[in-house]
Amino acid sequence: FALDVEPIGPVTAQIGLSGEHLSIGLWFERPEMAFRLASSVGELRGALEAADIPVEAIRVAAGRPSETQKTTSSGRFVDVSL
């Protein structure tokens, strides 16, 4: 999904779940925002794991995801039982 809110600016997020492990990719179009969040990834990981959500990976990058990083199957399944 993508959003554009100030002061962060445009952000694209890709969230994947493999078994019980969560992977997150975040792309910030404003490099300074990518840097700020990248320095706080440990806090995000800690908060998710404190909520019993095992985290496999959190990736933060400046720019936009490349075409090879996008998947056509994303967004098809939502588990509303959570």
C-alpha cells in the first residue's frame, strides 16, 4: 500500500506474512525520512515482538520500490479473524 502524509511525504509499504513471521518493506521518497525511520527500526521491531508478532525482516529504503520488488499477488487475501 502507499500513502502520502505530511511531514513524512510519499511512502510505499509492502507487508508479507510467511507462516507466523512478518516481513516489512518501507520506501520513503524523502531520503531524510528514510534515514529517520531506519535509525528507529529496532524500536519498531521491539514493539511488534512485544505484541507477540515475530518479525523476520524490516527493510527501509529511500525512493520507490523497483518493478521486481513489487508483487502481483499482494492485496488479495485479508484475514479478518485477527
